[in-house]
Amino acid sequence: METVKHRAVNLNNGGSVTVYYCGFEKCAPGHFWGPAVRGQYLLHYVLDGAGTYTVGEESFSLHGGECFLIRPGERAVYRADRDDPWTYMWVAFDGFDVSEILRRTGFIGRYTGRVRDTERFEMYLRTMIGEFAGGSTFRVMSSFYGAMAVLEESAEGTSFSREHEYVNKAIGYIKTHFSYPVKVRDVARYVGIDRTYLYRIFVDSERMSPKQYLMQVRINAAKKMLLSGMYGVGETALSCGFSDAASFCSRFKQVTGMTPRAFAATNEADKQGG
């Protein structure tokens, strides 16, 4: 059976989301990958045919109109059906804002999903693949976000319950107030629910506590400021919600394994080496 592949070099646009590669393949019967791990998030969309995706102890049978997500560092294997092998498209991506994308598309707590508007979804993916090998970076990213918007629409009304709306509201508050000395009790008060209840539904949805999420947002914002080369450590600390430079440096090193100055210096060395 004919196999058609499209693969290109890494399109690292330096933004909050990076598309690393994307492509299309008409698989031979029984064609498989793994068990192994990926370095980025990898989303496959099944155009037709069938196959199986296994991650950990879970196994999923997939057909046309469905997609599956491989998370970085998780051992996975996927295999085309021997009688009706699948044809799929894929995109590998990562970045600061991926957790927000997974949350909005319903993939925080699951590995597979069904696409409602398959025609529009396929159009975005095909445009992205076509532009990737030397076309417009803007059209690649526009098509990527267009595809994610279709997935978001597909998730609405299924996994988005009232609890998801509470979590969404909490995340929105955190992202707009992280530069202030906000506490978890402030978030719970804004959402209008008990702090203990917020903690439980937040952990169920995001796999981390509201306090951990707040710190993640602050550290990610600090990374962006440091990577720009325009801001000092003290300025970055106060801009990202830390009381002083000392507490910022301590927490930054705890999370990243590097001091803010070392992080900025490493990035500058990478630029010069490239």
C-alpha cells in the first residue's frame, strides 16, 4: 500500500507555542511506532481506516474523525489495523501556553477525542502541512490555532461542565492578576465557591493545585521577560508578582534548576552559538 509522508524541519518561532513538525501518512497494514516516548506533544487525527493507541495501561481503538494525543515523556505505542489501516495527519507542538490549549480543547484529562466539524478541521491541518515546508510562518500558526478552535468547539457541551466553568473562571483571574500579591482565597472568592472545593476541582482538571498553577504562570511570565533581554532580575520579579528579587530567585531556581541570571545567560549563549 502506498505510503505518503510529509515532514519538515523544526519551525521554532520563539513564541508561546512552537510547531515542531507536522505531516500526513497513509499507513501500511500493521504499521506501528513504539513503545517509546516523544519530546513534544503530538496530536494525530485519523482521516479514515482504523488503528490502536496505547499509553500506559490504557488502550484506545480509533477510526476516522477521531484524534489522539501523545504527551511528552509518556511511553506510547500506536498501530494501524491490519485489515483497514488508518490514514492520519499529525502535528507536534509545545510551549508555555500548551496547558491552556489542552484545557480549552478538553485534553487535560483524556487522550482521545472526536472532531465535530471534520471538514474544517482537515482544511486547517492540510493548510498547515502545506505551508510548513517553506511557506508562511503566520499561516502555519493561524492554521494550528484554527484547528485548536475546532477542537474547542468539539469539546463544548461534553466535558465542559459547571466545574470546568469554575476552573476556567479561576484560571482567567490568575492570568490577569498574577502580577499582584493574589492568594488562592482571592481566586475562590472571585469564582464564588469554597476554597476547598476550588482546590479539588482544580486538581481534577489541571493536575495541579491553584497555588501551583499561579506559580507556573508567574515563572512562565518571568521566563518570557528574561528571554527578551530587556528586563533585569529585580524588574522581572516585581512585574511577575514576587515581593522581592531574593524570593523570586529562590523560587525560580527551585522550579527551573537555574538562577534567573543563568537562565538569561544560557539563552544569550544559544543565540550567539546559532
